[in-house]
Amino acid sequence: MKIEDKKRVLREMVLHRRFEERCYQAYIERKIGGFLHLYPGQEACCNGVMEAARPGHDYVITGYRDHVHAIKCGSDPKAVMAELYGKETGSSKGRGGSMHIFDAAHRFMGGYALVGGPFPLAAGIAKAIQLKGGDEIAICFLGDAANNQGVFHETLNMAALWNLPVLFVCENNRYGIGTSIERSTAVVHQHKRVAAYNIEASECDGQDVEVVYEHARKAVDHVRSGKGPYFLELMTYRYRGHSMSDSRGYRTREEEELWKQRDPIFILRDRLIAAGELTMEAYEALEKETDAYIENEVIKFSEESPEPRVEDLEKYVLADRASQQQWLTGQAA
Amino acid sequence: MAQIMLWEAIQRAHDEEMARDPMVICMGEDIGVAGGTYKATKGLFEKYGPLRVMDTPISEGGFTGLAIGASFLGVRPIVEIMSVNFAWLAMDQMFNSAAKIRYMSGGQLEAPCVFRSAGGAAHQLGAQHSARMEKVFMGIAGLRVVTPSNPKQAYGLLKSAIRSNDPVFINEHELMYNMKGEVPDSEYFHPLEGSDIARSGTDVTLFGYNISVHWCLKAAEILDKQYGISAEVIDLYSLSPLDRAGIKQSVSKTHRAVIAEEDEAPVGVGAEIIAIINEECFFELDAAPVRVHSALVPQPYNHTLEKAAIPDHEDVVKAVLKLFGKA
């Protein structure tokens, strides 16, 4: 990665971290409802992969831990936060919530709340790309636990069979909700499970964004050049619980501390400082600036935005009638 | 107007739409090289090739989800699920992805997919190949459900379903693919909403859909000839949304209603029609509406038991006679 890119990615990762931590606070304050799944600890995964891909051009789909993926694709953090606040100005107009951020304009095809559900959707997006003949790829970010669903295997089979341009990124954070991978999965290293489908796969450190980037470049090139699907496994860790209702009784504080010593932001920060490209003072200023931006713009916008109108409760259930007249009534509009 | 079989009508709709729009594709088990279990996709593989006529692995959840994902980008897939019993495996994707995508994305994405599936009790196919499942599909917000009772509807409903921007589930019947009927020679789009008056009458309304329309028509004939009862038959080709206005109009005229469904009674079409009658025109009724439905049993293999489980036109006649105090 070029030095200016590293500096930009550090800024972005700090934004991603502080955004999520501010969500935590807003949830405690009951400004955000429902379920909330936060990303701190895994920032290098999304950032490393998307630096190698083309955000806003390639199609991205993921599970319910989706805020950062949307922002990385180009979503305005204000729209994402407003969605968490349930406001009309939110990404999904307040109809989706934390687990269902969508931004079609930036080709962020959404967050889905059924574990493994996005696998075949991603393959379908790749099928559409194949039919249309574009140079985009589909990128599916999911956790390790999703691989225990049947559709994981069904999708790998079809993706390989039909040579679909889809990159599966497995963010292996070692826990499926509150059950460790050792207790739920016969094979800890997920890329080994993919070999059965003749799909190229690799595994790397998911905490160092530069390592992720190098592996992702190879993976993205493979898929974009028409060689079919690729499976990239990133070994990572989420600092917070699965969702906000999780007190993390299933793992030790020592284990958490061990992972925090390999924090993705600090790894990059310290490397830039060692290279003389950054000072600790500048980094601390960056954190403060980021917090000020989140508070003065993102939170302010979300607080001040209007609620959806109750009259619009049934809007978006079905297609707008006017455009469908002929098919609904048999009479041309 | 040509007399063709119902499978031919479905095949023609596929062919016309695929010739018109390169984004219309079809997929399912054995639909390509083998030509389809019910021949509904016969000849399409040879004409449009493997990229658009996809023989899928036996992975209903997987390929249904794949079709839905492709539809987000404007592809219009027609998915054949060989038997509606297998649709249970695809329902997560149909309901959680296709039906909800427009709403949960605030109108940004849509899933213009068509899911076709053969349901109903055929002959001795046993518990896991005889299900009627329309009741499951018709309760899902964001999903349209239609069900043809003849070749014209099969052709026109599929044409409209492909053009519609909503996901549409088409409930077909295993016993009806070889049924013959008139289909217009020129292009025809059947409305996805509403109901048809299959036979006009004044004394009682018989509500049917798909195969039970034919029980109702046969029963109406017997009631007219043998008992002097004039029955109106309403064909509910749209199960979601149901035609509230059409139901109200007919019951307000005849003041009596019988609902015939091949499905089991609980949480079914009959229950829903009676609820609509109560809500729309309760005080028009001269008698309590009656449901004709199958027994609440997993479908038995034994021929005699199977026949006992599934209603037919005679059960409709009996229900009407009871309604008139003649049985």
C-alpha cells in the first residue's frame, strides 16, 4: 500500500471504530433500539479487502454486523446513524435498522439477519454480472459460523459449477453468537472446507490491514479476471459481544486482552509512527477530530431528522401501483 | 384461439418473454436438457442455452436464493420448484429475502422473481410429495400469490408475473398440466389481482381456486340439474391479495357461501374467505358459510385412504345441500 493510502485507511478505521463506539453509547441511552452488532476489532478485514477491490463499483453484501461495510462502500455515516435512530433520512428510511443497512447507489446490497442467508444472494449477484458482462465482482462478507449452514455448501457448489465472479470473505472471529468455533465446528480453519469444491482459497492474519490487502489483491484479481470464485479467510476477533445483550460469559478477559494487543488500528498507527509518517500527537488529534465530526454532524443529523410518517406504514411492501397497472389489472395504464 | 395443454401454455409464456428480454432466465431441477418434469420448459435449453436455462443442482434453498440475488440487479428469473413440498427448503430465501427486500431497504432494492411450483395431491405420492401449501405463501407481506385453473390463466398469469416488479409465487397443480383449454393466439396478460366469475348464479356462491374451481363447476352443474339450485362459481386465481370486492359482490347477491379448497382447513383459504365475508358483508348472509377441505392428516399412500382425505365435487354438492337444509 502507498503511504498516503495507509494514512487514509488509518483515518477511516478510526472513524469506523469511533462510529461503532458511539453507537454503543447511543444504545445505552436508548436512542438505538433492536439488536446492535458492533465491529470493533475486525476493522482490518473490511478495510483490507475493500482497498483491494473497487468500493462503489463492486457489489458488497454481508450479515447483520454491517455498518462499517456500508460506510466503506461509500455510504454517508450520517445516513447509517440515522437508520439506527430509525429516521426517515436513514439509509433504509428507518424501515431496516442496524441489521438492514442498504445503499444501492454505492452497490452496498445490504445487511441480512439470517446467518448464511447472503451466500446464495451473492452468487446471484455474480450471476447477474455474468449475464450482463460487466467487470464488477460480488463480495460476500460473513462470519465463520455462517459456514455451518447448508446454503454455504449449496452456494460454493453452484459458484464453482458456473464459474461465478464472487469473492467470499470469511471473517473468522472465532465465535458464533456465544459458542466458540472449537465447540461448534469440526474444522477451525474454514478455507480447508472449501477445498472440496475446487475453489481457490487462502487464510491470513485479519488484524493487519496490509496483510489483508496483499491477500485480497490476489483474491480480487483472481475473481475479476474470470477465474471463478475465491474464498479468503481472515483470522480476527470482535472485542464486544455478539450483540448488546451479550455479557461475554463464554470467554475469558485474558483472551480478550491478548487480542487487543494485536489491535488493527494500533498495528497500522505504530507502523506509521515508526516510519516517521505520523506522531502520537497527530494520532490523538485525529481521534478527537473524528469524535467531534461524529458528535457535531452524524449524531446531530440523526437527532434532528424526522421520523417516518405513520401514513407511510405500508409503503415499500409492494411495487408502486401506478407502474404495475397493466400487470395487476390487465388494462394498460 | 387455439386449444392447448396447460404445460404448453406455460412453455409459450416462457418462450415469448425470453425471446423479448435477455434478462429473463429460468432455472430449476431438470428443466433444461431433460425439458422439465412437466414439460413446462421444453425446448428452451436448445433455444436459449445453458446461461439462461439453468439445470440446477438439487439445492432448493441455494438456487432460489441465487435467483433472488440476480433479480436485485434487474435479472428476471423464473424459478421452477419441482414440487411444492420442496419449497419448504427455499422458503427462507423467498420470505426473508425476496418478500422483504423492498421494505427493509426502504424501496432501494426489489426482487422481480417468479417462483413456479407444482402442488396438490396427485395419485398416491404419499406424505412428502402431496402437500398443498398455498396457505403458507398467502400470509407473507411482499409476496404475490396466484394460482391458475386453466391454460389461459396459466399463460397470462405467468406473463404478468414476469413483467411485475414484485416477487410472485405461482401455485400450479400436478394433475392439471395436461388439461386442455383455449388460449388467445395473440399476446395476453392476465391480471395478477381480482377474481373471475367462472359461472353466474343467484342462490349460492361457490369459491374455488386452481383444481377446486373444477369441483365447483361440476357441483354447480349437478345442483342446477338435479336440485334446481343456481350456484355462482368464483375463481380466486389471486390468493394474495384476495379480491375483497369480488367476494363481497357475489355474496351480497347470493347470500350464501361455500369455499372449496384441497388444502387442510386450519389457517387456510376457507378461513380467510369467511373472515372477509364477516368483515365485508356479514349482514347479507342467510346462512353460515361452509368450508369444504381435506382431512387434517399427512397424505396417506393407500388409494382408498387418499381418496377419503381429499374432497371433490360431491363434497361441494353435499355442503350446498346442507346449507339449504336438503341433506
